[in-house]
Amino acid sequence: MRLISESGEQLGIKHIREAMEIAERQDLDIVEVAANSDPPVVRIMDYGKDKYRKEQARKAARKKQVNINVREIKLRPKIGDHDFNTKRGHVERFLRGGDKVKVTIMFRGREVQHPELGEKLLVRLAGDLGDVGRIESQPNLDGRNMVMVMAPKKDAAPKGEAKSEATSSEVGSAVGSEAIDETRSEPQESAARS
């Protein structure tokens, strides 16, 4: 069998007993790396340490893995404006949370004869949420339902950050207008005193 040292250098083709003696002298293990090659390749290493290192790498990869949930919102073609805004808020919250959203328009009775109404509604929703999400699958009619899937944009800020930025800009503009008002009132007061 072909023997490889712990540092990775080739030690040549050795008999199994000779390879085991070399490993025992270094207080290490022999691990078969390539059993199907001719001759088989073995490596001298600390098997317990190698097993631990691989387990840690697998745990780190699992932590980095992102779970994406698919949330579903159901609408009707004759939805009112307020109800539409409420549903749009839910979709926005889901997208900012990093979830995909499956938006379903449910047609009843003769409503299915006018799929353009459902498509118009879905396009309106996608247009309103263009800064937060993107259309992953275009609206398509599936029986009595029209389905569209939206995915979050990578650069979309979480909802809390967006509000704090808007609030700070409003405060900044309000402070700036007060400062202007104060500078205007001072010359009028000085003119009145003289």
C-alpha cells in the first residue's frame, strides 16, 4: 500500500505491517484514503482529531445555512382598498423578515372568466413592494387560483431600520426649518429695538 505521512509527503509503497509500525512509533493512526486505487492509499494521521475537525466544519456550515420559509397570502379579485393595503403590509413584513411569499388570488364563480383582474391586482402588489421584493415567478392561472411568488431583495433593509431612517430625516428637516425660522426672527427683533 502507498503510505502518506501526516505532513502529506509520500513515504512510498510499504507493507501493511511496516506502515503500522511507522504509525505506532509516531503514536498516530493509519487511515485508508483511497481503497479502490492500485495500490491502496493510506495516510498516517490522528484519526480522532481529524474526525473532530470535520464535525466542527459541518456544524459551522449548518449555522451558515439559511432557512427560507414560504408564506402564503390569499386575496380575492374584488378586494377593497383598505383590505388590499392590510394584505400588502403583511406581504411587506414577510419579505423584510427574509421569507418568500406566495400570493394567491382565489376566483369564485364567474370571476375566473376575468383573470386580467387578478393579474392586475398582483402586478399592483408587486409594483408597490418593488423596493422590498422581486417577482420570482410571474402570475399564472392554476385552475381557479392565480399564483405569484415574491422573494425578498438582498439589499432590502429590515422594517425597523427603514422607519428609523425616515424618522431621523424628518427630525433633521424639522430642526433645519426651526433654525431658519430663528434666524429670520432675530433681525426682525433687532429692527424693532432700534
